[in-house]
Amino acid sequence: MISFLNTPFESLRKNSKIKYLPWLLAVLTGTLLPLGFAPFHIPGAAILGIALFYTQIQKTTRKKAFLLGWLFGLGFLGVGISWVNISVHTYGHLNLLVSAGITTLLIFYLALFPGLCAFAFHCLRQPQTSTLQNCLLFSSLWCLSEYLRATVFTGFPWLLIGFGQIDTPLKYLMPIVGVYGVGFLTILAACCLAQAVNNHKFYVSWLIAFVVILILPSGLSTIHWSRVDNQPISIGIIQANLSMRDKWDERLFWNIIDHYNTHITALMGKHLIVLPESAIPLPASYVHEFLNDIDQQAQKAGTAVLMGIPEEANHEQTYFYNTLTTLGLASGSYRKQHLVPFGEYIPHPLIHLLQWLNLDMSNMQEGQIGQPLTLAHQHPFATLICYELAYPQLLRQQLPAAQWIVSLSDDGWFGHSLALYQHLQIAQSLSLLTARYQIVANNDGLSSIITSQGHISHELPAFSAGILEGTIYAATGNTPWVKWGDRPILSLAMLIILSMFLQKFIHCFRKDKAH
């Protein structure tokens, strides 16, 4: 039992006939991590995968550690974000060869971050450092690598390890240390598990540490980080479940308008009626009469209507904003700031290539940073549209003034894939981070109401049409994460890495001096 993690790797290294199996094992180990996220919800699988990976890179060279880390990343992200190809090919209007190439390159690039983490771990650790120091070093490097993956070249913060802990007691730490802090502790727990299995002498101590890290945060479960108002706000969410083909078919446009008009009218009298991202697939200037009619009805009924609709970004109508607009007892609008690469904009270096290939170009424009908050019944609320949910910092910019969160999406871009479920899990994490209720309006499924504790109180099934009715509550106040952001955990990670670097430097200096 004690050596089940270590023995397979040791035997594989000694058998030259199967010397390539460790590389395959690295890929297979990486495929365990997506099981820790929605829709599988097996966080133990992710922890086990990281423990196996940490064990595998212990006794190898720097170069091999990098390759093992890169292959581990291929397994992790190759399975976890395989839906990117659906978005790029089917809805980004790129042919299959180009979309497959882009998806492959993206996964190859993102897999570099676990590889660099493993490489840096080998560079900085020393024979004389304790196993605890090594565990802290690896956790810090992983934390930093996730931050870099989420920020470099606009970033890709999908499947951060912290997001997958929504089903473990570690989630109670999220309002304090954020997604990266929870990820740090998850990696540390996995390292402790690896040490408990492989360290014969101190395995009990490591096992206790593993259990303490995972269980102790349960003591925070009764803490409420925000002041929740006792006045219920009634909600109606319209989930149309329109296919992307039907939604953008001009022959069906007025059928779509009639569909929404019928359901909006039926929900009048609710405090809030919410429609998904780009629910109305034509700019507001084309549907003035419809919008004015809804606005007047909502004013009379005491209802605020929030809907996604394109908005012209220039007079020539060649560029558009992805916008949340308000009607009735609501005011203001929000323009999406962080667009989806290839789906809503083409990265600059590839524009000329795609023009040469005569491929369709996106015509979406990003909104300005620091937009004023939209209001409903005089309550300010935060807005996120689709891909923006993966960037908690965009939400933090709207707090603490915002009293709840409205998230509009159309995950039809991702087809019948893992993305829809992963997206909702991220939304749950955002409610935990900020201690705010959240309204999730999604065109093709899992429209939800999430409590300030991150629980889903109401939900519609995926890939079905329906109306979701429920209540939310306005909330005020700060969580520690809203106040401090990710700076404390990133600073701690950098401090640990720097201290190990200095130890390495001093050791090398003394060694050279002795010679």
C-alpha cells in the first residue's frame, strides 16, 4: 500500500523495453484532473492525479520533468477543454483543418505551464531541503503557473484547480484566499498525500496534514461574509434553448421576438425578468418598437427587464458591442469587456493570415473598462457576459457596490460538451468569492439562481426550453477577497519561491567557495 504511487514509476524506469510508458502515464494522470470538475464532481480524482504527478517528477532530470509536466498538461487540458474545437469550427466559421490546428496549438501552449512548473521545481529544490519545503515550493509554483496561464496573452483561466473545489470543504476558504489560494491548498494537500504514501517513516504525520487541510475549513461554513437584505426580489429567467443556427437565421427572427414577447408578458409583475446573452439577435436600432412596448409594460407592472442584445459600435454598423440593456424599472447598460478569441475577435497576429485564407472575420468590439454599474429598482448590480465569468477580477472591479450578480451566457457556442457544466461551476465560485446572489441566464441550459453561499437554489435542465422563477436577495459588504484580491496568496507564493531561490544561490556559492 505504502508504495503504490512510487513502485510503478520505479519499475518502468528500470525496464528499457517500456521506457516510453512513463510519458504515457503522465498523459493518463493528467486526464484524471477534469474528473474533479463539473459535470463529474469527483474532486478526489484531481487530488489523486496531482499526487501521482508530483511523485512521478521526483526522481528525474530537469529536462524530463519539463516533458512530463507538458504531457501531464496535454492530458489535463486536452480532455478538459476539448470543446474549444466545437466553438472555433462550428461557430467561429473556421474550416475543420484550421480549427483543429488552432485547438491543438492552444492545448500545446497551455500545457507548457505545468511543464514549466515541473521544470522550475527541479531547478529550485535541493537535496538538503525538507520534504515540507518541497511541497510548499511545488504548490507555490503551481499557483504562479495558473496565474500566468490566466493572464499572459489575455489569459485562459478555465479549469483553475480552485474552481474544482466547490464540492469540498476548501470552498469555505474561497471568500478569504480566492481561487488561487484554494488551488494552492489543494496542491499542498495532494503533495501531502504523495508523501504519506511514499514516506514510510512519517506517513502518519503526512496523512494527518492531508486530512487537516481538507477538513479544517469546514469550521468556516457558518460564517456569512455579507449582510443579506430580508426583502425578497422575485426573478423570472427565460431560457429559449435556440440552436445557434436558428438564432441567427433571419427568417426566424420575428418568431424569436414573438417567443420572448409572450414569455416576458406572462412574467410581468416580477421584480426582475432576465433574458440570456444576445437573446435578441439584431441591434436595438432594428427593434425600437418592440423594446419601447416592453419598456412601457414593465414601467406599468413595476418590473425591471434585463436582456442581451447587440449594440452598434459605429455609425457604419460594421462593429458591435455584446451588450446587456435594461428596460422598465432598470437603468444603464453593460458592454462586454473580455471577448472570446476567434469567436468574437481575431487575435492581431492572425488577422492577415485569416484574410489571406479568405475566412470570416469577427466584428465584435470590446467595452470600456470601468463602466458604471447598471441599476434595477435602484439596486446596483454586477454584470458578466459569457466568457467573462472565468475572470473573477472583472467581477471584483464592480464590488463592493454591486448587490448581486447577473451573468448572461449562450453556451450554444460550445455544443453538447463539458463547457456548459464547467461554466456553471465557475459561476458558483464567483458567488462564493463575493458572497453575492447570482442570476445565471443561459440560452441553452442550466439557467440558475445561486445563493451567496454558492449553492444552486433553482435550476433549469440543460438543452431544454423553460422559465425559471425564484427569488434573490440584495447583499452588501466585503469579503476579504473582494478587499484584497489575489495579492496576498500570490505574494506568499512568490516569497516561498524567492526563499528557495536564495537557499539554492547560497548553497551554490558556498560550494564554489569550498572548491
